[in-house]
Amino acid sequence: MTLQELLDNLMEKYQLEVIMLLYDDCILYDYSLPKHQERLVKRLTEIVKLVTKKEIPAHLKFLMFAIICRDEGDEGEEGEDVIIPPVHYRFSMNGIQFQNP
């Protein structure tokens, strides 16, 4: 799954715009940083490796992301920041799945 696919998924299913995506103590994506726009086409696992400068340990079956979002707000009003529960991103050799417990 690419970063853009995750952003689209959260917008379509929950009407939430992703402001910031975090993994451990690393900021993987911040919508206000133009350089981060280049990451939209990359897979989430690639971004984790890029930012942490480490390989993902082979024993891991999922990554846990903290995500700060903004809701759509009422008509004519700006949305409010929303912190959602951690998103568990499960990946495997057979494919990658998006899972939010």
C-alpha cells in the first residue's frame, strides 16, 4: 500500500484528511512539508526504511502508525484536528493489508 492509498482510504471511509503520519518517534509524513509530497507514491514499508534508515525486522508482521487527522468540519468551517486510534498495518509475503482495530 502506498502512502497515497492510505490517505485516500482514510478520506473515503472516515472523511479524515491526514495531517501527520508517525512511526515510533519518526515523522513519516507531514502534509505541510513540500518535500514529503514525494513520498505519496512510495509504499509505507519503503518510507519506514527511508526515514528510520533501518530494515524492518523479519519477525514483524505489522507496523503501528500514529495518525493525526483533520475532519471535514461543517459547511463553511474549517475541520478540527482528530487523533485516531493507532493503525496496525499488516504486511506479509502474500500481500499487504490495511487493518484498523
